[in-house]
Amino acid sequence: MNIAIVILNWNGKTLLETFLPSVIKYSKEAEIYVADNASTDDSISFLNSRYPKINIIQNNENGGYAKGYNDALKFVKEDIICLLNSDVEVTEHWLKPIIDAFETEPETAIIQPKILDFNKRDHFEYAGAAGGFIDKYGYPFCRGRIFNTIEKDHGQYNDDTSIFWASGACLFIRNDVFKSLEGFDESFFAHMEEIDLCWRAKNLGFNIKYIANSMVYHVGGATLNNTNPKKTYLNFRNSLYTLTKNASGNLFSIILIRLVLDGITGMKFIFELKPKHFFAILYAHFSYYKSLKTLLIQREKNIHEIKYFNRTSIVMDYFVNKKDTYSRL
């Protein structure tokens, strides 16, 4: 079973200088690709001069995470593809447990390793932690991270277990499954497209797994950090996209309750003197309603009657019942 590591890059020469060496050092089993999203810095010349053996795929435009990977992966033929953020440091022997799982578990289509914080190395990292789940209203959370509460890693998630979604920061997927799912939904541009992909895979009966013995360190927010209103906009809009496309049950009541919860979040931003984030949520909903007809057509193709949530409302659990770690849920 052969494996490809594909790093998406956009004007990220500094990140490549910092993180590519660990990937090269500890990934002898893999073919390494850098998929460049039409960078305007000297990323390509840096790669050609410093790492001439790295495979470079040059995309014609910056289509974001979703389109960037869709365009690039057309040229990748390996059985297993690792989608790896450019701000991830990998560790020794990180690939072996992943390859072993794919070889022994044909029903497993997607895998995520343990993702720790590069700058606070004994804590989980926000984007994925020890594997992701989702509540009835589309709010994502992780083992090791619920909203902005991030747990210290003291071995509490050192198990291999099925999860609902794997983080796009470091996501392994069978190439044939990625192709059968027709890749990422490019309307997402960036953020939460991996949850949509995983949900569609779940709807088709595939398993998604977290493997604890594979470990990476992620900076997070290196391209777009949490203080940027654009990230707020994309997260709220794309969460609604994902929910509408894939959720079973009474969609009208789900979206109605979600509208109320998002409104409360918007008011919270007002009280925190963050009006740009309030308007980001507002614009996210306007964009969602504009796209609703298309999303409902996609829903007819995607929908399967599976239970997609293991919590009714993570918002209630966290903010009202004060359950701020996964083990307390």
C-alpha cells in the first residue's frame, strides 16, 4: 500500500522552511507533494533549489483549501493520501500506525492522528485534537477541545476509536474513496469542508478513525486566525451548508433552532465589542439563504437516515451545564 503526503501551499515559504524538514525526515514511506495555490511569493523557487526531489503541483488559482486539493489530487495516484497543513510538524514513526490500520481495516476510509499544539506541546490543538464529533444542530467539537476549552494531554485519549470527522489539518483518506465522493465541496472555499466530506463518507457506510499512536504538532491559524472575521463568516456559513446537505430528520426545526443559537452568539460578540464578528455571522446567514436551493438539491442526493450526533446540543452542555471537557459529556 503506497502513500502520498500532499501539502497545500499559498504564499507559505516561511512555513515550508520551518515544517517541511520534519515531513521529509520522518516520512520515508511516502511520496511527498506540495500543491501550490498560485503563490506570489518565492515558494516554488525555494522548493526547486532546496528540495528538488519534492513533487510540485502548480494550481492555476488560489481556490482555497477545497478547490486547491480537488485540483491537485487529480495528479496523485497513491492508494492513501495524507492532506497535511503546511504548519504541521510530524514525528518519528507517525505513518506506521496509520498504514497498519488501513491495511487491516478495509472498512476504514479516513483516519486522523493525535493533533497537539505546536506552541503548547502538552495540550491538544484546537483543529481536531483527538477526533471530532458534531451535535444535532451542526456545532462541531472534539475529544480534547470543546469550543475554546482545550485539554492538556495526559493520555486520556490514547485509544484508537471511531470518530465522526477528521481534521483537515492532517487527514488521511483512501484515494478511491476521495474520488468516489467527488472530493471537497468547492463552494466552502475553506473551513469545515472536511466535516462535510467525512459526513458524506459516513452516509455511505465508511468508518472514520482516530489513531493515538500517530502524533503531529499543529500551529493552527497560520493562514487565517480566530480573530479574523472572515474565519467566523466561513465557519458559520459552512456549518449551515454541511447541516443542510447531510443531516437527517426535520431540517426546518433544526435550522430554526440553529438560527436562534447563532443569534445568541452574535449578541455575545456585540457585548464583547466585536461588531465585525457579529456582522460576519449575519453575512454568513444571508449567504446561506442565497444558496439554499442548491443545498437542498444536494441534500436529496446525500441524505441517509443515520444518527449523526451523539449530543443534542453541545452549546447547552458547555455554556449552561458547564461540561467543558469531552469526558464530562
